[in-house]
Amino acid sequence: MVADNERDEQIKAKSGQDAVHYLSLQRHLIFLLSIKSVISLAVIMPINWSGFLLSQNSLLWVHPVFAVVYLILTVFVLINHTRQIKDRSKETTRNTLMYCSVPKTAAEEEIKEHFTEAYPNCEVTAVTLGFDVTNISNLDQERIESGEHLRYYELVLEKTGKSKKIHPLVCSHLFCCCELELVDAIEFYANKEQDLLQKMRDQLEKKQPLPLGMAFVTFKTNAMAKLVLKDFNAVKCHKFGCGRSPKSSSKSEGLKVKNWTAELASFARSIKWKNLAVKGFKWWGKFLLVNLALFALVTFLTTPAMMVNTLDRFNVTAPITNLMVPIFSQFFPTLLLLVCSSLLPAIVSHSTDLESRWSSSSEQLSTMRKLYFFLIFMVLILPSLGLTSIAGLFQWMFQRLIHGVGTVRFACVFLPDHAVFVVNYVITAGFMGSALILLRLPELLLYIIRLVFARSAAERKYVTQSQAYESDYGAMYGWTLCVFTICVAYSLICPIITPCGLLFVVIRHFVDKHNLYFAYLPNSLDSHVHVAAIDMVLVAPIIGLMWLYFYFFDTAGFLSSIAMFTLVFLSIVVVVCITHKFFGSFKYLSPQNYKVKEEDKEEVAEEEQEG
């Protein structure tokens, strides 16, 4: 335990608290899968191997009982995980609120006067209005890069006494055989920096940045910010005649305070300032367009099995097979299977960049949810239903609706070859998937492209120095939790998958620890990203109950006692989860409940001191 704490402190100093949180969750998943592996190999596998799984036998009740045990064990392990993570509010101040729907004509002094008058016990230290600075930010970033290149060649001039000459065209160093005009490097980058400065001045003189109707209000303490936020959150329904209006002041009517929406502002480093200008119908239109395109792409790349079957149908792999070399003919389909599934995290991550999210935390959360959904759909749900892709699902639906006959026979659900498919996927993802993550091929490809488009040695050096990227927790969480969910779902039907899943998480843990410490830059996230990951871990045993019920429904019948027991318990769990998530009930069953109590105590203590 002491060694783990020391390593966590080292990782925290190098990669941030979020890396510690992520690796801690992986260690708890390893603990969970270790226990499940022992149970699966010592208890579940002998029962399944004896043939009782296909007959009505009292030993079958072992499966729903252990499904319930797995759910309870998961909850307690997650409680221990959340208790080992320090309260993030004590490490970083969260005393800034972000308000939207603020009148664009509002002034900072007016907003400050409103809060001072409406909340006299809450001291406002700063008010910052949001402006559309997209063009200015782009020009400023280019100016900074040009300044770096200029200083590089100035240092070269100081050391060598000679001024370097460069080709001003992009990719000109690739066409060395062509006679291109050379220019002085210092003069080129100095002129470029001055041109960018002049463009920035011209834009500010001709047209001031447009207000976005947003305001960032900073309070003296966290307790003050929470008090004001609670007042605004309590009046979400006042437009429909329920609730109450927020506290008013003499400025309320002019500022239209009733129309404001409030939330805790993300960390300053996490905010995507250029994306704040994309909102309303423009943001939703972009969001729908990007995700519809992503869905259309994933429709044709849904399962790795579909890609392999399509290539076999058109004899694409025939030249490789005809080589009569086993290492090619046997290794290529497995490699193709993994590459198809490992492409999805990169595709989903880059599609989220196009959504123009307002903060990196919301980007990571969106990536994690979409990746988890698509991977579960393509690796777990569709193969278990005997389908190869979403396209196959649509084909079956249209055949049933138009012709009344479908080619898919759902009596084939959960056949042994489906379990073999997921076991192969988990093993391949554990070994070859981890190797691809270490290689970081998407980052390598982008790095090569940036080097190709660099004009000079200064730009190539700048690309080399800035090639490190922030940690992509969304993709990391999504893929890890997907494999964990697959292992839990099939742990009772195909127990051999559990040690394979344990091997995957162990390998992935060491790979991610290496990348977080040596390869990636720290990425500050809001706590709701990690909370969403914990919720996805809780989804795994629920899906396991669902899969077990479907199996008993298919083999024993709907009215069988074991199927009814599984269905009733599953229904109770689903109702509890829905009421807790959407209505705030059963708070004491949540792994995050202790945080709520600690924050409430801290807030009360701070308010008493202020009083």
C-alpha cells in the first residue's frame, strides 16, 4: 500500500490527479476480475462443463446467485475506489460560475452590482464577459509560432554568424531537384510576424469581438459559488409556472436574470475558448451532422467479423493465402480484426473534436460514451444476436416488414461460436491492441504529416517539440470499460473469458501507466468524467444479469422459475438505478454518496464561519 501511494504521488506530480484516478479504477477492475476468475474457474466452469447448463437442474441457480453477488461486490469495490480518491474540491478552487443567455448589451459592472445587491453575503471578485475571439485566437497562435521560428534563426545567427536561407513554400524541401527561390529566414519570419500583428490590429479596429451572451462570475469562496448556483438550479421550472424566481435586484429586469442558466465553470485550461462562439442551432446542427456521419461510417464498420467476411467474399485475401506461408495466411485475419476495432477509438475521438464542445472535459465525456456504446454494440450485442453488423440488422428488419420473412434466426442466440468470438477479441485486444496503443499510430501519422508540411528546420523543430498530446481519457476509458463489460456479461455463460479479461486489464494498466507518465501531457478534467466511468462499471453486472436472463429465457422458457427470478431481480435493479439517476432516490446506495456528505459538511462549516 505504501509503494502504491508513492507511485501515485509520482504519477500525480507528472501526469496530474486525473491519471491517478484512472489508474486506481483499473486496479480495482483487476481486483474484481481476479475474484471473478477464481469463482468462474472453480465453480461456474465445472457446472457448465458437466452439461447442467443445458438442462433443468438445481445447480443452475448458482448462476443467478453469483450474478447478484457480482453486482453487490462491484458496488463495494467502487465505494472503496471513490474513497481512495481525495476530494478534488480541496485541491482546485471551483468558485467560478458560467452564465448563459445574458443580454449582449450587459456590462461587467451591471452584473457585479446585481450579485452584490441580490446576494449581499456572497462577495464577487471578478466578472468576465465572453466574446467571439475565434479569428483573433487563430491569428495569435500563428504569430506565436512565427515568433518561435524567428528566435530559432536569430540564435543560429548568433552562434554561426551566418543567416540561413529557406524555401518559403510548403513542402518545398521535398522538391529539392526543383529550382526554387531562397529567402532569408529571419526576414521571412519577421515579416510574417508583423503581418499577423497588423491583421490582428485591423480586425480589432474595424470590428470589435462580438459578445456571446455569456458571463463568468468569480466569487470569493467555493461555498459562496455553491450557494448562488443552488439558488439558480432551484428555479429551472419557473418559466412554466412552478418553482420560484431567483433573487432579484434593481438590475434584474434590465439584465433579464430570469432567462439566465448557471453551471460551474470548467477549469480555465479545460475551456475551449474558440468553441464558445458555436452555440444554439449552429451547435446542434453541427452535432447532428457529425454524429450522423459517424453512425453511417460505423454502420459499414460495425463488427470486425463483417470486415473479414466481406474481404473473404471478394477474395481480397486470396493473394496472401496463395503465398502458402502460415504466418501470413493465419496472422492477417486476426490482425485485420483488431485493426478494424482499434480504428474506432480514433474515429470517435476525432469526430468529437468536430462537435465544437466548450471544454475538453465535455469532449472526453462525449468520446467515452459514444465509444462505449459503439464498441458494446459491435462486439457484444450484434454478435450475440447472430448478426454481423448494423447493416445486417437493418436488412433483417426490412425483410420482416416488407416480405414478412427474415433470414436471421434468433433461436441461434448465444451459440458457442459467439462466445468464441468474444474470447478471441479480448485476447487479441489484450496483446496486439496494447501493442498498437504503445505504437500510437494515429499520433505518429499526424506527426509525419506535420513534418511533411513544415517549411524549414525551425518549423520541423517546433513540430518535434510540440508532438506530445494530452491524455485521451475518453478513448482509454471507453475501450477498457467495453472489454470489462464483455467479460462480465459472458462470465457466467462462458467463464473462460474472465481470466482473459483479467489479462487484458493487467496489460492495459501497465501500457496506460507508461503512456500517461512518458508519452502524454496532463489533461485536467472535471470530476463528472470519472463519475460517468464509475456508472459504466456499474452497468457491466446489470448487462450480465440481462444476458443471463436472455439465456434462461431461450433455454428454459419464460415461465421457468429461474428465468422469472432473474427477470424480477433485474427489473428491481433497473428501477433503482433509474430512480437514483433521474430522481435522486436511493442516494445511500451510490458509490459517490460519501462525497456528497463531505461536501455538505464542508459547505455548512464554511457558511457558519462566514456567519
